[in-house]
Amino acid sequence: MFNIDETDRKILNHLKIDGRASITTLAGALGLARGTVQSRLTQLIESRAIKRFTIELNSIEADELVRAVMMIEVRGNTANSVQKALQRMPEINSLHRTCGVWDIVIQLETTSLYNFDGVLARIRELPGVANSETCPLLRRIY
């Protein structure tokens, strides 16, 4: 298991503010050698401490997205394979295992209703998906 130290935390905090920062920019801002930042960043990625790099849209562009929460029931012991298939879908922002009626809860985003319909179909066709319920998010209140 990879332990995150203070240097790693500084790199992660800087990336939270500017996820597009270059290795050179990070090194300069943190007072570290370029090689150190490169090595640490590689370790953070390989250890999955950094799972992905993403962007945050401004509110106008974000308002155009179609968002939803989807609850998924899986058959038998297929939760791991369904989870792995879902993790490969770029439209899925978060994925949670849960208990109760639903086994997996996801939050997803698409750029249109047409794409939204396609994602829902792909998810429902996954081997192991027994049932699902989707709640589109209409308007952000807070």
C-alpha cells in the first residue's frame, strides 16, 4: 500500500486548484525538483491515489448537461463485474456500492438527452444488471 506524505499532499492540493498544471509549474510552485514532482506524480497515479484527471465546467456549460442518479440491482454475485464495466464508462461521475434494494448507485452526466438514452441502454444491457431506476436531476438548488 502506498503511503501519502506531506509532499504528496502538497502536490494533490495544488492539482485540486489547477489540474492542468505542468510538472515544471508544480515544481516551481512547491519548491521541489522537477524530477521529484514527476516521480511523485507517477507514484500517485500508479497507486490510484489519483484516479483520473478531469475538468470542471463553468456554470453555463454545466447547466447544459443532462444529469441523473441511477440505482442498480445486480443478479447474484455479479456486482464486481458490473462495477468494473461501469467504471469504464466516461459518463459516470461517481459510483457507490450500497445495501438494501439497490446494490449500486451512480451519478452520470451526458451532453444531450439522446446520449443520456444511449448510456441508460448500455447500462441496462450489462450482464448482471437485473433492474434499475433512474432519477434525472432537473435543477440544482444548492
